Amino acid sequence: MSAHIGAGPLRRLVVLRHAKSAWPDELPDHERPLAARGRRDAPVAGRLLAEADCLPDLALCSTAVRARQTWDLACAQWGTPPPVRHDRRLYAAGVPDLLAVVHQAPPEVGTLLLVGHNPGLEELVLDLAGDGLDDLLDEVGTKFPTAAAAVLAWHGPAWRDLTAGTALLTDVMVARGRKG
């Protein structure tokens, strides 16, 4: 199915991978905080999203500490952050679980932000992108680094209608090394 076929309003799914995390020995994976680089990159990711006019109406965020910290630092760059829902299903989720959470977003949400983890997020972007600029698809397929965001656009009456190959990958932003 082509990404250009569809009825309904234009919707955007913004997929943000958490920023670089620390690896303290004594903490379980879910509790790992951001590393110093992650604390620098997460606000830059927020500024990049604002500059690209990709601010969400709703954010869905993994419950992992590093994802929550990424969200907090990124959205602090915006005038009025949107509502956020922390969902444990986003932690270490694969494409089916990620899509199940996205499908539950209210239909009035035009731009939805998903904050989570790889490899699931990278696989989700590649699965949903029926089309995109080849260099963007190659970039995501090669490496979707920490604090990177991918923007997928599609037309549909409700989030539950977003399926494989129906979106257009319109942008990829990488915060690492930028001074936003």
C-alpha cells in the first residue's frame, strides 16, 4: 500500500529514541539514568523538534528512567508541554506492542510523540515508512542513534488505522553533537 493513499486528516507520528544512558552496575536496566551526554542531547532534541514544528498534541513515553528523563529535558524546551502518558508497554517493546499503544491514541491527536527504545523504534519507523526520501530511510536503517527523532506523516481517520507501509518518512533529526 502506498503511503500516499488514505483518507482523513494529516497525522504525524514523531518517534524519539531516549538520549544516551549511563550503565551503573548496581541498577536494573529499567532504572538506568541518562549519562552526561544524554543530559546534553535531550534538550537539543526538544529544540530540534520545536524548530521543525513537530511539537506533539500528546506524548507516550516509556516508564524507563532514561526515557522519562529524555522526555522531561526535551519538553522543557517548549512553552507549554503537551500531556504525557507513561506506559510500561513501551519499555523494550517490539513493533506489535508499539503499534498497539499508538493505536489507542485519541483520534483528536494530530501529532503523537513516542519516546522509547531501540531496536523497537527503529523497526517501527522502517515498518511504517512505505515511502520516504531514500537517504532518510537509509539513515534510519543504518543507525537510529540515541536522541534521534523520526517524523512519519500519514492520512487516516484514527490512529488505529496506521499500518505497515502507510506512512511517509519526512524527517530524521539527530541531537548528538549539535548545539541546538
